[in-house]
Amino acid sequence: MSAPAHFTLNPIGIVHSCYKEKFGIPRQPGLVTESTASIELLPPFNRLDTLDGLEDFSHIWVQFIFHATMKENWKAKVRPPRLGGKEKIGVFATRATHRPNPIGLSVIKLGAIYQKSNRIFIELLGADLLDGTPVLDIKPYIPYADSIPEAKGGFAPLPDRTTLVVFSPLAKTQCDHYQSLHKRDIQTLIKQVIEQDPRPSYLQQKEGKEHGITLWDLNIRWRAHPEYFEVLHIEPSPIGETNE
């Protein structure tokens, strides 16, 4: 019996996230614990009874679409950032976003499940999802089946080494002001994102170049030095705030 040639998948939700652009998103979930996001359920799935019992789990699997790279062609072999962007390996041996079918999978810590008017939200803690990401499905993470202590990590057996992040006096003052207004620990979020070194491989040898990362409604300006990264200042972002 042959498999169907095509499938039609309907998103069950959409992501509202602190990440407004691809640059800066951690390469794995859970690395930036201060990042926050939520899934808003879409009709006809925006009912609390669809989530009954989910609050008893600490983590969930989220299946989603890499919507920002859908128009870009996939390749049989890719250059993972973990290998310095020089060595090519098969696309199915990586978690690259450029895939034959642009489907992603993340295990994410579950926060609160709540309702605003007739809108249903699932809070995500430590998410690695771009704002506006379509969500295909949610499943509970089951520790005894999903955790495999003896599993091998291939070319990524250990977490990436992080880099020291320092804040200029201006950036520190701006972070303190933002936090007092919005009750978000923006300084920790910035630190956790930048210390992962989100730069593409071809830029990692170019010290002194200024970069920008958009988080929430802010554009974070920072510079790479040989031994550390320096946050220079923060400014309003034209991309804007989440619509949650």
C-alpha cells in the first residue's frame, strides 16, 4: 500500500515570542532560560478542555513550521554551526531549518495555561521559537520514555562553550530602566542570548564588528571582542512588541 502523495496540516496555534527575528534565537531549546513565549490556540482548538490534564506535565513537545525559511531551498548536505560552518554533513543528521519539509521539534518547559477573554494561551519557558511560528501539535514529554541517558550526541555531545558578556554603563542603565517599566529581566535575557554566540560562522572571525539582536521591542547593539562580548546600548526596535 503506497503512502499518500500529500498531506494537509492545519496549525493548532501560533507562537508569541521575545524573538522577533531569526538572528539571536538559540540553536536548542532550554539554553536561554529567561526567554519567554506562549502558544495561542487557534479556532476550533481554542478550548480549555483540549488542554485538560496537560498541567500535570513539566515539559511538552512542540511540533512547528520553520515558516521564515519555507521559501529557501533545502540541500542534501549542510554546514552545522557546531562544526564551525566548514564541514558538511547530511541534512537528516542535523537540526537545520532548511529541510525538505520545514518541520521543527522542540521540548520546552511548560509554564501557566491561561485564558484572556476568549483567547487560550500556553506559556513556554526557555523556548527557541520565532514570533509568529505556526504550531502543528503539542504532546506531553514523558520522562521514562523520552529521556535516554545512554544516548549518543554525534557531533554535539556537549553544550557549546559560552562567552563572557559585559554591559557598558549606558546599557546597564537602560536595562535597569526597561526592567522597572516592564518587569522583565531583560539584562539576563540579553546575556543568555549573546553568550551563545549567535553569529553565523563566517562572522565569528571578525572581531570588533557591531551587531544587533531584536528581543521583545528592543534592538540590542553589541560588539564581539577577542575574549568577551560587550553590550553597547539598547534602542527601540521597528519590529515592535508581541500582540499577545
